Amino acid sequence: MAAPVEDNSAPASQESRKPSAHDLEILSRQLGRPVRDVVEIPARCVCGNPLVAATAPRLSNGTPFPTTFYLTHPVITAAVSRLEAGGLMNEMNERLTADEPLAAAYRSAHEAYLQARDEIAGRAGTGDVPEIAGVSAGGMPTRVKCLHVLVGHSLAAGPGVNPLGDEAIGAISDWWTADRCYCDGAWDSAGEAPSKDLSRHGPQGLPDIVGRPAPVRKSKSSHATEPSGEPSAGGLNV
Ligand SMILES: [Zn+2]
């Protein structure tokens, strides 16, 4: 690999990380419920809408929350659910046991996740959260348990940080690519945004979006697009 260079492609600047009231409304529409404790928008669509929400490592009610980066864009979450339903996690887990360079890169992704969370905690004023020290998300550092978590991390961190998240992003290119806006029609934009919080956070994140089907963007795709109806929750609790 060449020496690190400034990559101004994916990761959001500090200014654009701050969630506006509009961002929070879009997030609530994307998720179909109000969001809470979102402190940054670490990745955005080319149109500016959020792709990923960063949640503080301690919620305002005091609960430790290890899943810092959560994928919110319905087109991407549905596409990643298709990868999970297709068995990609099993294949990745097999490779992690046999491919030491991959395993090492994945351990580095885990460390990067923890460091990024510390930085977000610092900016958010959350302070240390010893209950989740060393605990990342998505199965890291040794397993893949939720591809949504890995893709959320890759989108937040930019390419080259999480190898399996990067791979999953490549694998959804029939449905989503970073250079285009897929927002139109991807969520209900009419009427009131959800404002009553009916959600409960599971240990891994915001489970109710996992497995939601997205609009089919490329009808000529040969991939299976039928949602399984049994969303691979990847360890998420409801
Ligand atoms: Zn967009």
C-alpha cells in the first residue's frame, strides 16, 4: 500500500457531521421512528441526506451503546440484508479462519472502530464508557455477525479501514453505489415525520430497520431481490 494520502471522498468533514434538525427528520423517516442520541452524521449521500448515523456510546438514559455507526438508508440496508440472506457472512467467517492477512486487517478494523468511537465520545462529551471498553460491534474482531454494522463502519470511515465492510459495499453495487443518489422514493416523505419514540435499542443497534425491503432500482438485475421475510438480524434484539 502507498503511504496514506488525504482522502476527501467518503468521510464527512467535521462541519457536515453535525446533525441538523432536517437530518434528524430524514433519519426518523428512513427508520420509520424517531431517532435518539444521534450525535453525528458520519456519511452522507451525494445529495446530502444521511447514510449512517453515529450514536453516542452512552445514551442519554445512561445505557452503554456499543454500536456507534448505524446504517440508516433504506436502500442500503435492504441491499445488505440480501447479502446476509445469501450467506455472505458464513463465507466471510470461513475466510477469517483461513486467511490470516484478512483476519489481521479485520482486527485492525475493530481497533479503528474503537478509536473512532472514542473520538466521537470526546466530541459529544460522553466521557469514558468502561462497560463497553474493547467491545465493538458486528462481530468484530473475529467474527461477522451483522453486515449492516460493517457497512456502516466502512461508509463512516472511508475505504481501506474495514475490509469486509468494503467488500460488502462492492457486493451491493447492483443496488447502491456511492456516486449516485437513491433517495427518491426510498422512504415516506409525506406527512408528519415519526415523533413518538416507540423503539427500544437492542444491544447491537436499531433493529427494526433490518430486513426492510427497498425499492428495486435495477429491474434487470439477476440477483434475488425477494426479501426473505426472515430478516437476518445479526444478533440484533428487538
Ligand atoms: Zn440522496
